[in-house]
Amino acid sequence: MAPERTRRRIPDATVARLPVYLRILTEQGDEGVDSISSERLAELGGVNAAKVRKDLSYLGSYGTRGVGYEVAYLVYQIRRELGLTHDWPVVIVGAGNLGQALAGYAGFGERGFPVAGIVDVDDAKIGTVLSGVRVRHIDELPQIVQTKRVSIGVVATPAAAAQDAADRLVRAGVTSILNFAPVVLAVPRAIEVRKVDLAVELQILSYHEQRRAGGAIHAVGTARPASA
Amino acid sequence: MAPERTRRRIPDATVARLPVYLRILTEQGDEGVDSISSERLAELGGVNAAKVRKDLSYLGSYGTRGVGYEVAYLVYQIRRELGLTHDWPVVIVGAGNLGQALAGYAGFGERGFPVAGIVDVDDAKIGTVLSGVRVRHIDELPQIVQTKRVSIGVVATPAAAAQDAADRLVRAGVTSILNFAPVVLAVPRAIEVRKVDLAVELQILSYHEQRRAGGAIHAVGTARPASA
DNA sequence: CATTGTGAAGCGTTTCACAGCC
DNA sequence: GGCTGTGAAACGCTTCACAATG
């Protein structure tokens, strides 16, 4: 039972930035850069250098004072920390507009998340092939999850079907869910859920736009799009 | 002139949750609910009640002690605060897989963000019609932005083209950008950028999955390769 | 001597706990 | 009595500033 020393807990905010560093480092590596300073990495990542150093320090002391970080080694360490040393097959629920776009998104498989299956409830869609993956009936979910050892599910259904999709994913054995439906999913505490909501993002931008205009209302008297 | 009363600043974290409350309240309203407690709203939104109350308190004191919040009124106030009292036309750059899915996403227009235009560089795509919107050449961007009074742009191009797309949007007069490309965009400080990155989300989930398994898997940290 | 690694300060967010009010 | 609104405490994240060091 080797009581493995409990791994350092990495702050959520840091975990969310590691993928960004990873992408930048990979690009830099491809361009032949083999050492990089926190300053430079911060510049490319649009953050500040102290933050980069703090973030990287959670992985261990992998830099060299006076020099910087060895790109290849850092890439390796981040990949290891993020669990990217092997593929994580994903299953997509919902073969509509979005599901299709996701299936067609090459970055998916390239970045270590091959599409193990796409399922839908609509008989009209079953059997069609999206980017090389055949759409199967949602009842086959448990089988796909088990045979392909899927632990990440993607909910790409309309809002009304999302909770059912999540329930089915959880029952099938998935332990992480990426939810694109504009719904707050109810799942067991142990299940990790992340949400991507287009409308929310746009509404946040709307807030800032409105604020921008708001300050000038009296000063100018125009410039504000006619309100309803 | 007119030293406009500075509007309350609402914390970013709160701004990001208001759209969620708004959706829930709208749904509840449609179901005939006309009063709601912070407790109930918190439950539906997957957050805690104190947070709901604090969030709503930034809008003003719109609740009634001992009773709760009037749904319709709260909907109105949140919409006003988020600038959702009028439409915000958006322009999409990139008519590939993702651009098409976005254009086809009904929620876009329904939620007050009609697609004012889609542009691409690829001549093969120009002229085709996606969900009722004709794809136009990217050179027409300034014209679209000006005639349709667009202030929000969506970058749905491949990574390599994203910075150019952002530059063009900014030059055309857009002041907010929603970026789907896995790239950190460099834009003037005044421009508001939000990013949606599929790979980042999956990698965050991967981290948690790996952690879940991690307790047992590998034993030793890899030794550092003979460092420089 | 440039650059990392990190205590400590600063800041924004969350949560608590209860006064205020209907 | 029940629920909001909010100071204050707790917490987590960011930034500073500098000692450590290759």
C-alpha cells in the first residue's frame, strides 16, 4: 500500500495556467529555444513574472538561478503534473452542431484527448460518421466508457437534455465532465465538472461594453446603441 | 463635464455569476415562480446563499426581508446591469468548423447577440451561407463593424491566424473580443478580451483525473537529466 | 550578476454571523 | 419568524522585494 507521500497541492489558479505555459513552452521548443526566463514566459503568456515563478515553484525547483528554465525539461514536468503523459480518451454526448464541431476539432486528438465515441438520442444521427467517428446510440455509453476506458465526458446537448446526459455519463463511470450546455449540472461531489458557456462569456463582455458607454452618457449624448 | 456619479464597481467574480443567476431567474419566471429566496437561487445555481446575497447586494437592495426577491424585478435589474437591455451584434472571424457551429448556435441571437456578419480569408468560403448569414471577405470587416455598430468580435480562426484576426477587429473598431483560438492575444489595454480554450479545460480535467489515480501509480520522481 | 525561489504584504473573494427589517 | 443586507473574519491568490545561488 506504499503510503505515497501526499503530493503537493497545486492552487486551482495555477493549475488553470499550467496548460498555457505548456503550450507556449512547446511552441518555443519547436522554434529551437531551449532556455527561457520567467520574464520572457510571462510576456508570452500575458501574465507577470512573479506569478510565473510562483506557479512553477509548485512543481519543484526546476529553474537555474541566473539562467532560467530549460524548456524541454519544464515541458516534461508540466506534462507530468497535468497527467498528460498518456492519452485521455473522451466521449461526446450530443451530435448536433456543437458535437460535430468538437469531433472535427483536430486539436482534440492531437493534444492527447482522442474521441473514443460520440453518442446521441436521435435515430436520424446514429450511424452517420463525424470526422472518422461513427455516431452511436446513447444506450451504448456504458459499453464505450468501459471498453475504451474513458474517464472524461463532454456534454454537447441542448440545455434540456444536459442533466440526463450527465447522469448517464456518471452512471457509465465517467469521473470528469466538460459541460457546454447552459445548465448547472447536479452531480455527485466526487465528479469534477468544468463548464464552458458561450452566453455567459458574451454577457460578461456586454457588461464591460455597457460600462464603457455608461460613463459617457452625459458627456456625449450619442454613442449609445438605441435601447429597447 | 457633469461629474457623473461613479457607478458602483461590481467585483469580477460577481459579474461572472450574474449571467447564471439571470438564466435561472428567467427560467423560474417562465415557470410561474414570482418570488425566490437567496437559498433557493443558490441551490439552483450551485453556489452558497451568502454569496448570492452579497452578489445581489452590489446591484442595490432589491430584496424584501422575510420574503425574498421578486423574480421579474431581479431579472430586470440584472439585465440592466449587464447591459442586456439592447442587442449587441457580434461579428465572427473564421468560417471553419467552429465559426459555423457558432453561427448555427441559436442561443446566440436569442440571447441578444445577433450575428452581424461572418468573415473569412478563404475565397472558397466567401458567399456561402451559414444559418442565414452570408460569409464575407475579411476585408469587409471595417464596413460591417461600422454599419452594424458591432462592438464585440469573436475569433474563431486557427491559432496561426488569431493574432491577425484580433488586430483587424481592433482596427475595425471592435472593443471586446471573445477568443476561441489557443493563443494569448496581444491587444491594446482598453480592449476587453475573454478566452475560451477547449484544450485548457480538458487539461485541467486531466490534472484532476491524474491526481485521483496518482496516489498509487508512479513511485519515484524522475531524476533530472544531466542539467546544463 | 542575472535570475530563481520564496517569505511576507497586499488585495480581492468567500464565508460567517447577526443586526435590521418586513 | 423568516430572510435580506452587510460588517468582519477567513481564505486564497497576486505581487513585492530580496536573499540565495549557479
